[in-house]
Amino acid sequence: MRRSLYLAVFVVLSSIAGLFYYSHTRQATALVANHDLTVGTRIQDSDVAVRQVNPASLGGNVLRSADQAIGQIVSFPILEGQFVDARQVAPTKNASLLGSGLDIPPGYRIIGVPIAPAAAVGGVLKAGDRVDVMAIPNPSKVSPIDASSPAPVMIGKNILVIGIRTEQGTQVDPADRGVNIGSKPASVLLAIPQMEETTYSAAIVAASFVLALSTD
């Protein structure tokens, strides 16, 4: 009788141990990056691979198959060997890829204008602000042949700020509360009507910019 009891206990404990072992050794699929993927990249089959990993190492948003990522746009940098998270990809290119999470209206384009912190409301601008854009002729940019110097001109009113970039093109940390004074010059990304692209492009070549926080 006692022997049978010992045997039953042994079987139960063995089963529990087996289940415990299986739960810690069973594998799950996860999608990883084959190389570094930068923001704006459209993911192709060669960019990702499916790996077998311990499910305990996976977060709830990790993609499990290649077809979940192929054709998607990278919205946040993904490093080589890193799990591909659903929050790091987006179906289309838009302003949200620039880190601000803001979409631009149809018919608008994103353009970057060089700016010094002092000319951008003292460097306190952030994504989502609205600004008036003034272009001021810059003698260092205008050709000597062009003797005429047009007066400062307002080229945009109530323009949406999409993001702030350092000289290296990296996103300014929101903790900096605007243009990073330590990075010069910085640039401000603006959402402008498509019909005004030429105006802004010409101003970038020949003028400097001053941004005023819009109160309209």
C-alpha cells in the first residue's frame, strides 16, 4: 500500500516537473531585424527573419511572422538582431514617422528650414506649435550680382510645426523643450501647402528665417 502511494506521488511530481520544464523550454516565433533599419525604410523580405525564442523573452507587441512586417514603413529605428515591435512600423509614410505623431493634411508637404534657437521663439518651439514664418534676406546667401535686397516678407502664417532637428538631422529630445541650443544650426520641420513649396525653397537659398509663435 505504502509502495503504491509512493509511486503515485512520484508520478504526480514527475508530471509537474515535466510541465514546468516544458513551459520554460518551449519555443515561440519572433521577427528580428537582419540589419539596422532606419526610419522611413520600407521593409523587405531580406530585412527580417523569423527566429525561435523563449516566449518569456517576448513582449506582447512583438511581430511573429514576416508577412506582418513586409511592406510596412519603419517608424522608429530598429537595430540589427532586435525584435520587431508592432509600434515600430506603420503602413504609410507620414509625419508620424518624424517622431511627433502628427499627421499632415492632404495637399500639404513637410519642409525643413534652417533656424537658430534665438530666431525660433528663443528655442522653446515643439511639435504641434503654430508659427508665423518670416524670411529675411541674408547677404551671405544672396549673390553679389543681386544688388537689390527685398524687404523681409511673411511667407507663412499659422504654420504647423512637425518636429525639430539637430544639425546632424536627429530628433531633438522633447526634454530639451524645443530647439537644442547645443546643436547649431538646428532645423524646424514645417507642414506647408504644396503650392508654397517654391516660395519656401527660394527663401532657404537666399534668406534666414524668424519664427513667431502664432496666437491666431
